Amino acid sequence: MVIMGRVASAFGIRGWVKIQPFSEYVDSLVAYKSWYLGHENGPWREVTVAQCETHDKTLAAQFPDCPDRTAAEKLKGLLIAVPRSSLPKQDDDEYYWADLIGMSVVNESGDTLGTVAELLETGANDVLIVRGKGPDVLIPFLKSVIGHVDLAARVIRVDWSADL
């Protein structure tokens, strides 16, 4: 499973939920007719998406088994995932954000800067938000900065100073 977002809150009184997407594009989940709801380590429950709409930087969705606000409020905090096999294949130099989150970030000097907490889309390029011992480090996801991404070892090597 690849986690694509989470249920942020109930939305209205007719069972809709507000979704915080974790994907690069807000509407990435719209194409999927069914999602899986659950927690990071499972269990996952498949749900059919009755309706889904974009609302600025969030989504609003309705599920057939969620008839009112009370039912929608019970879904708050659940993660939304899709099977990895249903995602489009990416090129060798492309990565799903979900795969990068949690990876260790090490610079050329061998200093561990922290782990990728989240990614930020700026329009010009994506930015890794790396959380370590000190304040968060923002690292642009550019070929000139990102040396190597080792998905198997869960390490990203970067050309970035520890004190920047």
C-alpha cells in the first residue's frame, strides 16, 4: 500500500469527509474508484468512492457507507492508501513522495542531516523537509543537490552542508 493522504475532518452534514492529500498533485486520488482506509501498519479496509471533488488544496469525498456527519467524524485521522500495483510506473529518476518520507538524508561529508518528514511543492521544484536534532532543514529536490536516492537502503545522499 502507498499512503496517499489522510482524512482530516468531516465536511458538511451529509457524510462527506475532507481529505489532506500527501501527493504532489491535489487531485491524484480522484482517478481511483476505490481507496483503502486504515492505519500505517494496517489493517486496511477497501471503500468505494461515491464522489470526490477538489477544494483548493484539499479534497472532499463521500463514501456509500458514510451517510451523515457522525459517521464521517469517526473516519477522522484514518490514512488513505492505494495498492502500489495500481500506481503508474515512474522513470528511474522519479520517486513517489510516499517512498521518500522517512528516508535518512546524509551529505557528502557523511553527516546525517535527519530524515525526510514531508515534501513541499514550491512551483519551481519540490523541497525535502528534513527533520533532525536542530531546526528543520529545507533541501531543494534538484539534480544539482540530490546525489543519489537509494530506496533499498532508505538513504538520500545530498550535496548540502550541515550548517546551511
